[in-house]
Amino acid sequence: MSEDFTDLTVGILHPGAMGVAVAAACIADTIWCSEGRSAATGDRASTAHLEAVPTLDELVERSSVIVSVCPPSSAIDVADSVAALGYDGIYVDANAVAPATAQEIAERFESFVDAGIIGLPPTTAGTTRLYLSGARAGQVAGLWAGSVLDARVIDGGSGAASALKLAFATWTKASAAMLLSVRAFAASEQVEDALLEEWAISQPGIAERSEATAASVAPKAWRFEGEMAEIAAAMAIHDLPTGFAAAAGEVYSRLAEFKDRSDVSTEEVVDRLRS
């Protein structure tokens, strides 16, 4: 891959909120495939000034690097669709998948880079890291040199970046699910007000954290269920407990109806978990 990134074209599959932000931060030309995508996806891509191509065939033909940013349950299908077209460039899987899943995807491509995104969609420097592992990780990192996305290479081959991402997500997302479940349990037992008072005494800030968690997590819960399944699978390989990941996945499954809403209240989240 040329070090003159301005001469390269990077294909993004598929530009949701995170994918669009990652693409917008890339210093190379970026394209996306509009075939079969929603109007909302098109609006996001247009706002980020991504060039649309009508078919996956054209994206594969034009791209030196393809970056997959999709729900983890779709990661293998997306990789299969690209591999079926004979893609011979660098394929970057930036999805929240288990290391074993990343290694399975790697088998489909001659050049593969494992990636894990930690943080919010990057709009400001210092908020989001793109961890990369694999033989060509350093070259891929250069695609975001000097941008708001902090691309970092870590040791290890296919699976290392995914392992780091899942280790981080196990704590942040499983603990968020537990916190919301505690609120729902307390409400069910009619001791929620007393719990909030006790938190104010012994755990300052936890009540406010639960409110913020409900508002921020519920709109994205539909994506987190699959991530929890990947975490459970990854833990099982090492004979580690999987129950908390499975329970968190159930929490996020119950909250999936709040997809993309920006006005979800804590009361709504608690009621939905209780039902």
C-alpha cells in the first residue's frame, strides 16, 4: 500500500453513526456503497461528504482498503460479501467481535487488519481510539494520521485488537446493564426512592450515573445485544464465567425498541426492563 494516502481510496461498510465519523476522519478519499441502504444512512454519508457508489462491486474494485463498521452479528456476512467478489486489498474489521470471530474473518483475505474502536464517534481529538493489530496495522494507522481519530497499533495478530475492545466493553457495557437492572429491581420492590437516598449518602454520583446511562445506552441497545454474545463466546473459550455477558445481552434485548431515540427517560427504561 502506498504511503501517499491522498492517492488511496478507502471503502466504508456500512456508515452508521460510528462508521461515518471514522470515514470523515480518514485522510484518504472515502467511498461507501449506497445499494440497499436506508435514506438515513445516505443522509449521514452525504453530511460527511462521502462519495456514494451504486454497487458493492464498484466499491471493491476501487478500494485499496475496506473498513467494516457494522453490528457484530453482521460482521461475517459483510466479510463474505466482500470476499466473494475477489477483493485483494486490505480488509479491516472494526467490529466488536470475539477474537475467534476476527480470526475467522481473517481467513477470507490475504491482507487483514483487526481493529477495535473505543469511544464515541470521533469529532474531537482525544475522545476515540482505533486499535489495530496485524502485519499491516501500521500502514492502516497512517490513514488517520493527524486526525481526530487516534489510531494505535498494538502487538499481536488477528484477534488482538478485538480482544482489547471486548475486554473494555465487558466492563463498560455489562456494568451499565447491571446498573439499569438495579434501578428496575428497586422499582419493582417499591424501594427506588430509598435506594436513591442511600446512593446519595454512600455512593455519591451513582444516581446521576444511572440517569445518564439510561439516556445514552437505550438508543444503542439494539447493537449491544450482539456484542454481549461475542463477549460470552470469547470468555467461554478461556473457561471464564459467561453469565454476566448473557444477562447484559438480555437487558439490551429488552431495550432494543428504543433504537435511535434521543429522548428516552429513565422511567421508560425501568418500565421496559420490568416488563
